Amino acid sequence: MTRVAIVGAAGIQGAQVAGRLEGRLDYELALVETGAGEERLRERGLRPVALADAARGATAVILAVPDGAIKSVAAEVAPALDAGCLLVVLDAAAPFAAELSPRADVPVFVAHPCHPSVFTTHLTADGKRDFAGGVVPQDVVCCLASGDESAYAAGERLARDMFSPVDRAFRVTLEQFVLLEPTLSETTAATLLEVIKEAMDEAVARGVPADVARAFLYGHIGIELAIIFGELQAPFSVSADYAIETARPRLVNPDWAAVFEPAKVREVAEAIADGALPSVRRHGVRA
């Protein structure tokens, strides 16, 4: 049996991971929380375990904590782990910015879901939409950040179960991982999507009914994504190509690709790992 400790088990990521592993006969879970998180676990009928007790005898310890806390939590837990225990983190910024395990016999493994593709059907059997994964199959990206190569297979097996159902598991280097997140998915894609949302709001402010603007944009985003990413073998109209050509210099800084330069990637990763906070929460509040 695989004994897995989940640190931050009452948070969004921790609860999702625990939910996928709970009830499986091949896993014994130890759920770690502090403060209000302990009460949230008890409200779900679960028993919180102290970190030292959870780490003792664990096959893997999953740090489902905010990026800015990973370094400090890893420094606390790594010395107490048995040789060969996997130290698992769910984002690449912290292991890229700093060594999480000074011990050669405690490998560090990074796993993050791709989430269901925009080109797949997100409806579940009961008609709900699955954006994050867990019902609709998704892919997962894995990396052995440090440790013996023999640890990779165990890490991938755990990642497939943590984010099940999983279609494909991709292996990347740590340097490639931080280009995926935050650089590609957040620094670039999320920022540009935020601008698209603001553009929709601008159309509404100028008189377009909100439900019309949303319906029109949602449909056009789908077909435009399919054309641009080659999922649909069809051209844009001549007028669309003209609109893109004339608007791009006004909407996009010609030097935008500088966010992928190694120095900038490291700067952002180190800031995230050190707990950098935005000036304001832009899209909701997480637990």
C-alpha cells in the first residue's frame, strides 16, 4: 500500500487530490492542515494529522500549499522523510527557483494537470461542466526535478491517480515546465484572455446587450481558436485577416516574447516562490 501525506488537504488543490485518492484500496492517506483548515477537514468527516506524524513512513508527501509557502514547508518536512520518499509539488516555480530537498535520497517530483482541452466536450453524465478535470479525461505534465531516475515511474503513477482520469502523461524538464507555467499559461495566455474580457465589456459599455456580446464572443472564440491552432482546416475571411493586421500593432507590444527570456522567467519564478502577491485579487478569492 502507498502511504501518501497531503499537506494543505483542505485547500482547493489538496481537496481535489484527496478526493481522487480517497477510497482506493492501494492508498493510505494522511491529511495535514493547520488552523481553520483542520476544521474544514473535520466538517467533511476527515481526521487531520500532524505534519510530523504524516511524514513518518510516507511513500510520498504532496505539498498542496500556495506557491509562496512551498519552500518553507519543504524545508520543514524534507529532513523527516524516509529515504526514497517522493516530495511532490504541484507547480514548477518553487523547485525551479530553489532547491527543495537537500537530500539526494528524497527526490522532488512536479506534476500539474493540463485540464480538459477546450476542444473536448466538457459535459459530464449529469450535464455539469468539468473545467478543471477529474470527470472529463485530461493530460498531465510531469517532471523529476531532482533525485534518482528510478523515482520517475512512481511519480508518474501517482500523478495519474491524483488527476484521474488521465489520457497522456508528458515528461518535461524543469526548465521546460516553467515555460509552460507560469510563462505560457498565466503570464501570456491568462493576460491576453483578460484583455479579451475587457474588450467584451467595452462593447457592452458602448451599447451592445451583454447577453448578445457574450454569446457572440463565446462562439467566435471557439472557431477562431480552432482555425489558429490548426484544429479546423479553414481560413479566416479576408476582412478578418485585414482586421488582425491593422489591430495587432495597437494591441500587442512587439517585444512581447521577452517574457520567455531566461532572466525574466527566473525573475517571475523566484518572486512567486518567495510569496509575491498581486496588488489586488483580480478574479475571485481562493481558499
